[in-house]
Amino acid sequence: KQEVTQIPAALSVPEGENLVLNCSFTDSAIYNLQWFRQDPGKGLTSLLLIQSSQREQTSGRLNASLDKSSGRSTLYIAASQPGDSATYLCAVKQGAQKLVFGQGTRLTINP
Amino acid sequence: DAGVIQSPRHEVTEMGQEVTLRCKPISGHDYLFWYRQTMMRGLELLIYFNNNVPIDDSGMPEDRFSAKMPNASFSTLKIQPSEPRDSAVYFCASASGGTNTGELFFGEGSRLTVL
């Protein structure tokens, strides 16, 4: 059974810092991995999608990497801003169209 | 496109009442998913549809839960009778075909409180 773990559960950093969020998964047989952002009381917003054949994807200040063999992904946020404060979730897609989610990392950027 | 639209955004009801949650997927998307989010269990897939047909409902907790998709632009999730442990945020999401590689788009969620 696929398990997705995100560590740490919460992270607080000062504005302007570069930071890395971690996601690990137990079964490397995945189709893709997706990073989401969730603001309090809101739905999930897709940030980046990495196909199993890809190593990384970039969007603006965000860069996500994927290492299938080791079962790891990282989300790198450059020059963090208070508006980046949110919960970040990673999810892996396996067969039968199912996404398995991690529990998320709650990120706080302090001005 | 307006994105995935869910209603109601908030629902407070008493134990034993019927609850109906609604979802309009993104136009052209042929996959629709219902998820439930709680603090204890995180996000759980309840059921998903492809071309309006239920494909996997193994995540539906019990017979009190049912979901339908009468057409490509509308789906409902019904709980009857509701119980306090059903309190959660219910999300609808949609994706385009070839969804082994496709991106998933979520609605804003319906926050259900059962007293």
C-alpha cells in the first residue's frame, strides 16, 4: 500500500529565505506526482505536476524535483514571501486513477 | 473557465438528516472525483467517475453514502442519514482524459457539520 509522508508537518521561516519541502513515498511505481497548495478554508490549488519520466518542473519561484528510485520529491521555494504561507501537499498517482496524499506541511513566512 | 464549482460551501445539519452536496466539474473534463478531508485522516478518495460512470467506490465509507453523476456537468454526493462523524470538508475534483498523466483540479469544498 502506497504511503506518502511529508516532513516537517510545520515550518516557519523569515521572509526572503529559500526553503525546501520534502515528500517521500513508499512505492516507486507511480504515474506522476503533484504538488498542491491549500489556503485555510479553501480548496487545493495545483502548483506543479511531474510525470514519472521527468526529473523536475519549474513555475516561477517554485521548483519541484522527483527521484522515483529513492521515492522522494522536493518542492523548492525561492525568495519566500508572506503570501506563500499555506499548507503544501504532495500526492502521487498510481493505477486506477487514485491520488494518495501526504498529510501536508504547514508553511508560515514571517514578515 | 470558472473551475470546479461546489455547493453548498457550508452546511450545518442535525444527526439523521439527509445531506446533498453538489458539484459541477470543469467543462470538457471526463473524470470526476469526490474526496473527504479531516484533520485525523487527511484527504481520502471516496469515489470517482469516468464519462459519468462510477468506476471505483471502494472509498465510500458505508451504505449511507451514495453518489451520482446524471450528466457530464453535474454530480451529487448524498449522505442519508447523516451522523456527527461525517463532519468534514468534502471536495470535488475533475480531470481530463488520459488522467494517468493528467492534472487534477479541485473545487473550494463543502464544509459539513453534523450536530
